[in-house]
Amino acid sequence: MKRKGQALIIVVIVFALIISVFAISISTAMRSQALEETEIYQREQALYLAQMGINQMIYNINNGADYTTPPNNSITITAPGVPDAEGKAIYHKDDDIETKYGGAGYVEGIGTVNKSQSQPVTRRIFVSLTSEAFKYCLYTSTGGKDGIGWPDTNYFSNPSYGSSYFYNPAGSYTIPYPDWDWYTTNYQVYPTHDETKDFTYNPFTDQGQENVVYIHYTGNKKNATLTVKLENESSINLSIITDYPIVNLEEFGKDAGGDFTWNPVTYNGNTYPILVHSSTSESAGLTIDYNEKKTLTLNGFIYTNKELDKISSANESTININGELMASSLGEDFIKAINIKREIKFTYSNDYFTNPPPHFITVTGTKFKPYSFREEY
């Protein structure tokens, strides 16, 4: 009898131990699940805070705010009902984000929950921005399509968007401008010409082909002219950066006897514009002169912050601009030239709307929208 009692006590103890272990396991699992649910909830909160910061910054930019200059390139927000938490947005105009994926700028969003604790929960996301400005084939700050008398509207085409896009039909925008420091000093190692007077540049003889070339004007003549002669061959890969008051592009393939094609250069992962012309002079800016009875093809982005004085061509010649041309205004000679019908076509074959040229800054008044997204854990 005594042994039976002892056996019963042992059974009760074992059973109690089993129940205790089971109860502890359930409790641990419930605590683990609760912690996991809390972590998931906090991660969602952090993500929403990061998105709120980005959305607020884009809203501010679209209403005139400027975040292009550090340290004034960030904002911090809080959300009602979420204590000890914040969202932060930082605007980047340079390649200080390791992975590039196009755009006129980048906004980095950082959401943090339990920010004063030893182990805060953080989510970090990037949104790339694009601008309506890069939607146009020929974009100027002062013109409208009815002001130039173009003989055939089919010369403007934008297959990416299913309809023709004329240059600045509203006449109410200002063209973007290049981040000049980036184009001329930051990260760049390419040939440079420092010139004090009129200068004629032939890339085939001056070893500029297959290069990004910076031609820097250091003189004080208001109408100093850079003449780029491309006469020796039938094609070139070249990107020119210059601050000369006036730029003339001429003699395309003259000595080669055939058609001429101009392609931009890709350097350090960036496809440069064919031409970046930014001058502080009051003089007129850019002339494209093609007098061969052949076909000139410009495959890229051409920019001048001055006047597009003229695009001249001979009879029976064809000029195809497979990209985009931006100018601050159109000169009288340009308007006169296009009233005499020439085969000059602007084709939006490269989608600069979603892939604008690197490091162009859009001025206040231009609307941005996000078009690509990436998250970092």
C-alpha cells in the first residue's frame, strides 16, 4: 500500500512537471508571438513614417520649396498617436546614393519607431523623382507651338506617350539647369581646354573623340564663340561641356562625304548629354549648321541655357534629333529658318521623362512625381 502511494505521488509530480513545461512553452510561444507581432507592427509604422516624410517633401517641392542645398535638404515629421517616433526625408541631387536608377533627384525616407530606446526600429527607403519638364522634344521657356509657324506638326513626335509633344505649349515654365559643379569639378577626370578668346575645336584632331570634354571660357568678351567642327569622320561619340557665350556646331562629316551621326559618351555609369552649354553672357547661344545634302543624326540630349539662334540646313538635307533639345528661347533666325521647309525632325526615341540626363536641377514651379522605389533593410 505504501508503495502504491509513493507511485501515485511520483505520477502526480511527473504530470505536474509536464503541465508546467507545457504551460511555460505556451507562455513563451505567446510572448514570442506577441513580440513578433509588435515588431511587425512597429516595422509597418516605421515604413509609413518614411513614406510620410517622402510624400511631405515631394508636396513641399511641388509647392515651391528648395531642398537642393545642404544642410537645408531634409525635413522631419511626426505622426499623431505614434509616440517616440519620427519620419525623415532627405533630398539628394548627387550620386551619394550607391545604387542609381535614373531621375532628376532622389529622396531618402527614414522612419524610426522607439527612437529613444536602445534598439529602435528603422526602415529606410529611396524614391527617385522625375520632372514634367523632360517630357518635351523641344523645350523652351518662352515659346508656344503657334508662335513659330512650323510647316508640319509631324516633325514633333513622342511615341512614348502616344501623341505629339510640342515645346512648352503653355509658355509658363523655366527650363531645368545643370548642376554645374558636378559637371565641371566633382568626380570628373576628362580633357579640359581653358580658353580666353574665340576657339575652334575639332575633336578628331584634338583627341576629344570618345570623350567627355570640358571647354572652359576664362575671357571677358561677351560674344566669344566656340566653334565645334566635326568634318573629318562620319560619326563620333562625344559629349561637350562648355560655358562659352556662343556655340556653333558645324561641318558635320564634310570631309567624310556621307551621313553623320553624333552619339553621347557614357562615363562613370552616366550617359552625358551631347552638349551642355551654360553661359552667363547676354549673347545668343547655340547654332547648328548642316549644309550637306545628307542626313545628320543627333542621338541624345542637347542643352543650352541661352537662345537657340538657328538650325540651318541645305536643300535635300535631313536633320534627325533622336532625343531632346532644351533652350531658353528661340531666336529670330531660327523662326525664319523653319518657315522655309526643311526636313528637321525631333523624335522622342529616348525616354528622358523617366530617364532624364544626369544632374539637372529643376527650378521652382516644375512638378515632380516619384517613378521608382527601392527599400533598404
